[in-house]
Amino acid sequence: MRHFYHLQANSKLNEWAIETDQHTFKLFWAPLENLPLIVSPQDKWLAYFLKELKQ
């Protein structure tokens, strides 16, 4: 499952890690102009999100 949020942050912290369910997940902020690639079909959801955000 993937969630998309549009937030504005004033923090200088760009990356952090959380531990849950015996796994460590590395989280990060990504600018809308330079988002990382994600797998299909989630890439289509992201394209829809960005299109809706610009309206």
C-alpha cells in the first residue's frame, strides 16, 4: 500500500528511519519536481495525483 501526501516542510531534515515489524524503513522528503521512480501501477497513481494537484 502506498500513500501520497502534499506537505510543505520547513525542516532541514531530509531523511530519517523508523523501525517497525522488525524492519527498518528509510523515509525521505522528495520535491515534486524530482520524485523517485516507483513500480507500476503505482506510477500511474502518482501521475494522476500530480495532475490533480496542478488543477
